Amino acid sequence: MTDAISVNFCIELRDKLAIELTELKNMLYFKNEEIKQLQNLIEKKETTMTELKTNIINNCDHEWETDFIDSLEGYKLSVPIRYCIKCELNDATHS
Ligand SMILES: [Zn+2]
């Protein structure tokens, strides 16, 4: 009697776990699909941003300024950098 209950309990538990595992796999699949969609959206927005930046730079009446940025924290050496105060184009992004 006890053995029968124990066997039935094990079968019931196994079935419940199998259902839960299937549900978790489905949930994981949908989450992965959601991530893919969001990655595509980010990619599209990045492309739009790049196009906008290029457009701004190409149509900017540049106003150049030279500034100095610290090469390393704690060091007094500074690196000169020329940039446009309107569109932020600089020697590094320009080359
Ligand atoms: Zn500019």
C-alpha cells in the first residue's frame, strides 16, 4: 500500500515537473524572441542616430576651438584636441 502511494506520488511529481519544465522552456523562448526584437530596435535607432550625426556634421558651419585633455589621470601631460563647438566634430572623429 505504502509502496503504491509512493510510486503514484513519484509519477505525479515527475509529471508536474515535466509540465513546469515545458512552461519554463516556452517562457525562455518568448523572452529570447523579445530580446531579439529589442536588439533589432536598438540597431535601427543606432543607424538613425548615426545618420542624424552625419547629417548634422555635413551641414554644420563649423566653429573650431582647441582644448587640452589630460592623457592620464595624475599626469600633467595634456593632449591638444581641436573640435567644433557646434557639432562636436573633433580631430579624432574626423580622421
Ligand atoms: Zn561643426
